[in-house]
Amino acid sequence: MDEHARRAKADPYPEGKVLPILDAVIEPVSVVLSYETAMSILAKARSVSLRDCGCRVTYRNCSNPLRTCLTINEFSDELVERGVAKEIPLEEAKEVLKTANVHGLVNQALYTDGLKGEVFDICSCCSCCCAYLRAFMNYGVRHHIAKSGLVASVDKEECTGSGVCLKRCIFGARKLENGRSVVITENCYGCGLCTTVCEGQACKLVSYVV
């Protein structure tokens, strides 16, 4: 992990991007949003396959599901041919993303070419095993993960102050003030995990405007 962090700090470009989870509650907007969702990427893919999460297999720091990495196109073909992954239909891929949400895993798109937007992998990541998230949280390598383009927003009138969103957020983007949840916008990566557990349905993802 130390070697990964050393190389990451020397590389100025993002290696992946957080994606809003499949079931995230997103506020409708009247503009085209400049972000990808996991399903839109998968729907455009020529082939999709499923394999074990390399990070969880390696580190074994949690009991989260292993079979959660969705591989795309040429990389998918290669892994299927090697017997490492199994080609699956789009509906099965959708179920994988739903399982990830249940377990509080962050969806990330990994790029072969970040400038062209060519995705080769959609991972469902935990903060205790994922090399990118561990480098982010433990070594301060923040630039390797790009934000989704969305940010959480809370309706304070509807917020019950249960604090469940604080436990769900791995990015430290939540706090309680006067019994209500507050979003620390600069820390929010727009993964949407908080929106699917909000008891008062007070939380949504909205387009992030600088």
C-alpha cells in the first residue's frame, strides 16, 4: 500500500471517478448533467463481465461481497478468455449494483483513458480494502478520485436527525447541527449512498455548481 501511495502522489491525473449509485435519489434538473451513471456506461458497453474484487481478495479487511467488479469491453473479453471473469447480461449487472448499495459500497469508474472517457471497469469499493480509497483516506492522495459532478443536499424541514447518513458517508461530508444533518459540500463526492438510507427522504443528489 505504501508503494501504491508513493506512485499515486507522483501521478497528477485521476485514475477513476465516483459514480452515483443506481438507486440514488437525484433531484430532476433542466440541464444536461456532465456525469456518467454506472448503468449508462454499462448499457453502452459491447460486453460486460463479473469478477471478484481484487482489493478485497488481497486485503480481506471486511466481509463485503467479493463478486462485485464489472469489467467492460476489451478488458472484459480478456478476463473471460482467461477464465477470471464471467460474461453477464445487463440485468444481472444491475443486480450487482443494487447489492453494492445494500452494503454501502462506492461505485467507481476506472479509466483506460481519462481524457477520452474510456472506462474499463466499474468497481464497488469499500474504504477498508480499495487501494484508491485507502490512498485517499490514509495517505491524502485525493486527486486520484474525481467527483461525480453531483453533491448531496438536505431538506432541513424533512430531516429527522437520525444520523444514519453520517455513518454511511465514507468521505466525511456530513455532520449534525441543531439536530439536523448538514452536508460539507467540499468533502462530498456525490456517490449517493446517503440518499438511499435517509429515513425522512430529506436527502437528494443535485447538480454541483461551483
